[in-house]
Amino acid sequence: MNMTTAIRERVRTWMPLEDLLPDQLPAFVRSPAYFFGVITLSSLVLLILSGILLAAVGPQWWHNSPFGHFVNSLHFWCAEVFFFSLTLHLWTEFFKGGWRHGRRFTWLIGAITFIAGIGTAFTGYLSQTNFDAQWIAVQGKDALNAVGIGAFFNLMNFGQMYGFHILILPLIVVLLVGLHLLQVRIRGIVRPYAPTAKEERAREKLWRGARRRKAKETTATGAGEQRPLPSDQARYYRGLRMMPYDLVREGLIALLAVFVLSIVLAVFLSSADEPPLTLQQYAQQNPVGFVTTAMGGLSGTGAVAQYGPPYNQGTGSVQSIGPVSLQDAAGVTIPIDVAQVYVLQPLAIAAQTDPQLAAALQTFTQASEQQQTAWMNAYTDALSKATVSNGHVVVPQGDYGPLPIMMDHLLTLGTSGALDGLLLRSGDFYQNDFTKPLLFLSEDALPTKAEQLNMLGSQWGMMNSTGNYPGQAWLWLYTFWYQIPPFNTSSNADVLVWLTMAVLTLLLVVFPYLPFLNRLPYYLGVHRLIWREYYRDVRAEVAAGATSAAAESG
Amino acid sequence: MGGPAQYLHVGFILISLANLIVIALLIVIFILAVTLRRPEKHRISTIETVAEAVEKLSADTAGTEVQP
């Protein structure tokens, strides 16, 4: 068998150009309810083009150059238009029952594209390298860690998120959109629901799997090639009036319209770009908070020190459903010894040129565990009464051992900006993983600022953005669950919400395959509004037929 | 747009004005999309007349079709 010939004949049979690029469509497509697919596609094209430009020049460009920021704004508004039109496309296809007559796979691919699109946008927000990216990373990590995904997909690893955003996920989205489009063109646009449920069921029975049935028939009878697709669509559309249609022209008009709209939005509204918070700013603006966070790390009482997988063996943030904990099962894949990473290692480096600090550090490390604990407890208690004088944290008199000297030096490392660099060290030259500094900031600094900006989880934070810009409004259902019982009072809220969303997402994807439920749009009746001319014409034809029959019999 | 965000707080719902506008626009445009039609000079039927359908049916003897 010549494989090349086989593939060529199959492509010729199943994907004829007349179907891929038709110049006629059924007259019922005159509703604007058919616009949203092409608008989504146009915004995807512009997203890719603006994204290529952003990726080519790099993050500093979109933060510091006016033109770079404009392109970033264009990319942002294209993403908003993309999800806006994608949502409307999803709604209209739902009410049209777009999966009928052998189109279930088309819906399935479309729904998976929607989910992949959400992932692409989410990693895009994480790749902005601004405050939104910081906050979404530290807030989102808990949900991913709770279900074990965070062990392998680290939201605070900029290099990983950037790679996902600019290559892996867009590639998946483009492939899925291509497959979806191919399915739409090969099968044609779904007909309006039949006037009665009985007729619709008959039509569904006739067309679902018609392709396979016809193939078997032609093979069994030796009637030649498999049924050519133009005749498929000709048969499928029989009885419907066709009208001239220029798909390419419509696509170009949509592309131009989305381009102009996005440019107008980018020029007049720009986009959010709140600068990221640094350890230096935190140390300078809140020295007591900075030292308190560091002490929580040193004593092992801080939230990160007690977090659990994937960072350590703690249990403070481990979630489960009954006896099953995916977080524990995924294990410690991003090990962080909090006391060493945040306090002892940075101080050890500074001590190389500071004998006083070296002595203090030696005193602390050589003290018994009991003595260390006593110093740490006393100093931590004293921090609640601490004041700041000339940039130094001053605590009431007490027996704190070498801790005041150690913490004062750590604060100096923080205020000088040295700690920002020290926490990025990993033994390699290139750094793109911000897990350590972000975890440190996640204890106090980031939540404090996020609360001021209404971005906490209890404030529907995942869908919000800084400033007056729309955020990830498409995450509304995900954030909704966190606001109501039992989720808002559960210590396993993240895993429960993920489970709920997993079930709902699966229902969305496989909706056409659900018996009885997949007939819901028919009974909701919105299709009667979308195709009202069609039903009016059918009624007129029936009435004309009845009149004609009556005249003949009379 | 870069200033302090405006929020609407109703019960347990806390939504930014920007997100609210996006969601409201979604609903409005959906309603418009299912109710409006493209402008056209002459209204044409969405289905073939019975005579046309019969003529076409006779020209194509292959298969069966459920009439709309």
C-alpha cells in the first residue's frame, strides 16, 4: 500500500476545499450569534502577534519603554476580547445545541480549548513580572499545592511559567483551535433544531455516526470511494436556502475590528503594571514586620516553615479529602530549609567580612537547642513591643543572646537590597526561580498590600487586578466557591474547590455526551429567538402546503 | 485607571467595577446577538420553497432526509 496515496485520497475525500472554504452558507447564519467564533479567532491571532513582539524584546521593555508598555496593553486587551468573545461563543453554541448531528467532538475540542486558554492567560498573569504576578503566584500556589500539582508546576518559578505561557500552552491552544476549525468546516454549521422534539430526535439519529455508516455501506457494496464531503453537506443542508458568503472577507473584517478596538483600549486605558514588591522595600518600610518574619523562619514557627509539601515536612498547610492527601503524596519536591535559607546562610556570607556578626553567629549556632529556643521565644515576644530608631529595630531589655545583632545585620542586608540577590542564589549563574523571596514576602508583606487592593481570596482576589482594570473575570466561578459554606470555613477549601471545579469542568467538556441533559437547550428555547426567521418560514411553508392541499382536494 | 480600584460590595459578593462592567457587557451583547439581525435590503427566506425542495430531491436520489 502506498501510504502517501492513501493519505492524499483520505484528505481529498474528507477535507475537500469546497467544505474548508465554502462560498455559500445556509441563510439562517445571518444572526450575530454566529460572529463570536471569528472574533475569538481574530483576537487569538492578535494575541500571538503582540505576544511574539513582547517575547522578542523582553520584560524590561514592556515595563520601561512607552511603546513596550503599549504593546503590553494591546496584548492585555486582546486577551480580554479573546475571553469575552470566547464566552459568548460558548453561550451561543450551547443554546444552539452546536454539538448535534455528529458534532460532539467539535464541542469537546472547543471546551478543552477554553480550559487551555484559561491556563494560558493564568500563566500570562504570572509572567507579567509585576505585583499582580507576585500576588497571583503566592495565592494560587496553595490551590495547586493542595492537589499535588504544585510539586511539579511551580507558580513562583518565573522561568517555568514564562515557558508555559509563551510556548507550551499557546501551542496547545493553536493546535486545538486548528482542530476545532477543521471539525467545524468539515461538518458544516449545525442546522436549527427541528420544529418538534420528535423530528429533532429523528434527525439526530440520521446524522450522528452517518459518516461511519456511509463508509461501511460503500465498502460493503463496493460502490467506490467513501462518500465525498461536499455531497454530505449538500444533503445535510437540503431544504435550507443557501446564500453567498465570504468567510475570508468576514475574517479580515473581524481581524481589523478587533485590532482597532484593542488599539483604542490600549491607547486610552493602558494596562495595570503595579511594580513588584522587593525585600528591600519591605525591610525599609516595615523593619519590625521584616524581622518578625525572619524570626518565624529561624524559630520554625512561621507559616512557610510549617507549610508542608512541596517545601518541607510540615503539616500547617497540608490539605486532604478524608484520608487522601494528594499534597503529601506528591512529596517535597522544592525543599526549603527556612532557617538556613532566610537567616543563617545570608548571615554567614555577611559574616565573612564582619567579625562581630561572625562571633554572634558562632554563639548562636554553638548554643544548645534549649538555649536557642529560649532566646528566640523571648526575642519574638519582644518584637511585639519593638520600635524603630534610625532604621534599627529596638526591643525592650531582655536575654536574647546574639539575636539582636544577628537580626540587625539581616535587616541591613534587607534594606540594602543584598537579601533580594542572596535569596535568588542556587549555585547556578542564571536565576529565574523566585520561590524563596516570594515565600518570604508571602508571610506578611504581600498579603498586607493585597488586602489594600481587595485581592485576597476572601475578596474574590484571583479574578481581580490592580487599579481599575478588569482582571481574570473568567475565573468568577472558581473564586465564587471560596465565598460560601462549606468552602469558606473549611481548612481543606482549596482541594474541595478544585474537586468541585474538576467535576464542573468535566461536565462542560462531556455535556453533549450526557443523555437527556444534552437536550436541555432545546427546552430552554433560546434557539427559537436565534433562528426565529427559520421557524417563521417553516410555519409559512406548512401553511402554504396546507392551503394548496385544501385547494387541490376542493 | 491606575488609581484606587472601585468595588461593589453586596452581601458576600465583592466585585470590582471593571469586572462588573465586563460581565454586564457580556450579558447585554449576548441579548443583542440573539435578538438583532444583520441589515439586509431584501428579506430572503431561510428555507427553500416546497417546489424547489421537491425539484432538488428528484435530482438527488441518494439517501433519505427528514424534512424540516
